[in-house]
Amino acid sequence: MQSSVILASENNLEKYYEPFDKYHSSLFDKLPVIGSLRKFQKLQRQCAAVLKNILNMCKSENQKLQTQIALWTYTDSE
């Protein structure tokens, strides 16, 4: 899947996120302060992994595009 398709709509991003959604609430999450922090940290790591995946996808697409532009420029200059 291309990053532009994933980021085109909230629905597409949600579908992409589903396999990464491994957080399950536990008994510790119900503790007043510690539980909230623990839950926040787990969700933050999960979201960071998804964003890192999308960023790597964007980097890869960018490299392919730059290579293609270089090829087009080279063939047009001949």
C-alpha cells in the first residue's frame, strides 16, 4: 500500500493501524495515576511504531521517485 493512499483518509489510516493495535487493557490500567501513565506509554509506543512504518514507506517511495526523475532527466537531455 502506498503512503498517499493510507494518509488520504482517516478510514484508510484506521484500516492500516488495525494490525498494530495490540494494546489490551489490564487490571493495572485501572490504578489512578500509574495506570493512566502505563496505558499512555503503551499506546504511545504503538502509535510510534505505526508512524515509523509510514515514514519508512514515504522514504522508500521518495527514493524511487528521485531515481525515476533522474532517469527521465537523463534521457530527456540526450
